[in-house]
Amino acid sequence: MSNASEQPVPAQWPEMEDPERLDQIIDIIAEDGAIDRSLITPEATLETLGLESMDVVMILMGAEEKLNIYLPMDNDLSEARNMSEFVAAIDRALKAGKPAEAG
């Protein structure tokens, strides 16, 4: 088990190479999570947004479809403590460039 809870939680959005990517990911979270976009802040958590595990699955499926990327629910995503870390995990997956499998 990690001591992630002892580390400070980021309170700002991660820096991204493509500034439009942040808006794109936030739009996906809002649309597929069915929540008001204005509520999605860097410090917001899945709990404070009222997102349940099925909502997270829908968000990840939407991100995979819209970004053409494979997003496994690995430690990076499952250990995200807030939206800043959640968005950063999606961005890292995009940078890794694992395309979605053709189905």
C-alpha cells in the first residue's frame, strides 16, 4: 500500500502539451458522467461530484471512444485522489499512445 494520502493533493490542473486536451477531457467527464461542467475543478473528487463506479466506467468508455485510446483501470486511474490526478492519468495514457483495439 502506498502513502499517497500523506502527499499533498494537487489543486491545479496538470500542464499539458496541448492546451485544448484539458478542455476535451473535462468535456468528456461532464458529458459521460452527466454532471455540470462547472463542478469539475482540480480539487473535486469522484465522491464530491457524486460519481459512482459505473459513472467512472462510462467516462472511461467515452474517453476511449472520443480519444481513440485504451484506458485500463490501472493504479494510475484507480488511485487518483481528485480530478487533477484523474485528468493527468488520462493524459499520460494519451502520451503513451496505446490506441484502442479495433473491434
